[in-house]
Amino acid sequence: MWKTALLLILGIIVIPFLAFKFNEPLTDHQKVVLTRLFILYIAAALLCFTVSTITGNFSQVDKLWSIMPVVYAWIISFSSGFEARLVLMAVLVTIWGIRLTYNFNRRGGYSIRIWDGVEDYRWAVLRSKREFRPGWKWVLFNLVFVSLYQMGLILLMTLPALKSMNGKPLFWADFLLAALFLLFVVLETIADQQQWEYQKKKKTMTGKGEEAPPVYRKGFLDTGLWKYARHPNYAAEQAVWIVFYFFSVAATGRWFNWSVMGAILLVLLFWGSSNFSESISSRKYPEYAEYKKRVSRFIPAPK
């Protein structure tokens, strides 16, 4: 895990440097807005680190994952004087954020005491690994990767909106991108709902001591969208932010610009995250290895 984390951390340093170095520079106005966003990012990252260290609940970044992009998008939209494209982008991010916040909340992620809530099971598994002993190693990991890296990635994901400032007027491509964005949000919603219903039913049957059908005894979902990809929700999430990047292409007329770095780093993060999740599933569920052989990870394809 340390190797994966170091690779991602190196990526979040190198990719933005190259993107800004060899691409069209920011305007003075964009620099001002980016500075405001950066200050907010640092404050949020340090808050997550402090609260998680004090409480021992390391899902603080998870709580903000669906909220901060909405905040960033509307700050950029406001700073632009509410340009039509940026308002459209902010509205789309808000729809995405509401859906994801709802899904996280129903899994117990939020609490009246904002520092509480159910912690993602993967953090406990990760903390137990020998690589994070003695304890100072986990503290360092929490600061650099969990807090600073992931909160930084959230900011980078929204920067296509910043790049789109003072862009071309809205045209047909923007509406096509909006439709694709919403399509992938719908697919992610369906995948999460299927997983929610499966896990809820499995937990109910286990709690009652009932004899579960084979589909539940195996322990993991492989029907619905999960029949075609092992992580359809992850695939849709990545697609959402790749589509979001293309708004900056529509605004500038340039197929490649520095705001692509958020989408690239998100894909790398989900690759590492899915590897870790699947290592846990493979240990828990004997049939998962066969599932991996016959179903692709993100994009449905024959194997």
C-alpha cells in the first residue's frame, strides 16, 4: 500500500507541475480564484486530519468528498459573474453531490455529532497492516495521503470549471456533455442502489439466521450492472469527471489543457482503491477469484 500511496502522491506533484509548465498559463483572474480555492482546500484538509486524529474515525475526508466539489464549483461560478457554462457545470456538480451525499448518509456516514459516523471498513483493514507500525507511520499517512492528497484531488477534479472561465459561448457540445454527465450519474445511482439492496438483504437474512439463497451465500454482488463490471459505480464515477473535463475543451477549443490532471489522478486513485478492495474481497469470499476471471474491472468487455 505504501508503494501505491507514494506513486499517487508523486503523481499529484508531477502531473500538476507538468500541466502548468507546458500548457497555457492561468490568467490573473484565474490565479486569484485558484488562490482562494487553495486556502479553502488547506483548511479542509487540516480539519480532516485533526478531527480524524482526535476521534480515531478516518472517514472525515469521505464526508467531504461529495460536498467540497459543490462548494468549489459555485465559488468558481460566482467568481466568473455566473457565466452560463459555469452555472451549468455547478448545477451538474450539485446534482452529483446530492446523490452521493445521500448514498453516504444512508450507510451511516454522517451523524448529528459531525465527527462521528460509520467509518469505511477499509481504513481499519489498512491501519492493521504491519507497514503502518509504529503508530507515527499511520499519522504521517493520514496527513499526507488521506487528508492532503485526497482533499487536493477533490480540488483538482473541479478545476475544469476554472479553466472554462471566459470561454466560448455555450453550444451543442455543452448540452451533449451535460446529458452524458447525467447519464453516468444515473448509472452510478443504479449500481449503488443494487449494492445497497443486496447488502441490506444479506445482512437481514444473516441476522435472522435464515438459510440464504446461493446468490447471498457467496457474499458479493454479481448481478445487475455488477454482472458486466466488478465496479460499475467506480467506472461511472470516473466517467463523470472525465466528462466534466471536456467542458473545458468546449470552452477553450483545446483538446488538452492543464485541468485534465484531476481526471487522470482520479483514475489512478480508483485503480489503487479497487485493487485494495478486491484483495479484501478475495480473502473473504472464495468465489470472488472466479468472478474476477470472468468479469472485467471497470469497462464491460469479454474475457
